[in-house]
Amino acid sequence: MAMEESQEKDRTEIINGIKVACDEVIYPQVQDSEIHYETSFWGSGFVLRGAQTSSC
């Protein structure tokens, strides 16, 4: 997940008023995920929950 401008082939959707663009190659792996904003000991930011694959 990155904060950048969408590319021509990206799949773009509006989720809770936020425009989200996803590369169509990885879309099937993240389509059922949820985006949350969390604050923890290590800081705060967006977290992708429920993805079929893990990331670091």
C-alpha cells in the first residue's frame, strides 16, 4: 500500500469517502481486506486487515 497517484491500469474505488487505487495484479489478494487507521506504541497509520497474504 502506498500513498501515490493512481496509474492508468489501477482499480480505483471510493471507500468511506477515501479514493483508493489498487494495482489490478494484486487486487484479487486484497479485495476482501479492510483499511483501518490505528495508533500504537510504534506510531500511527493505516493498516490493511484481512489480506490473503502478509506484508511487512
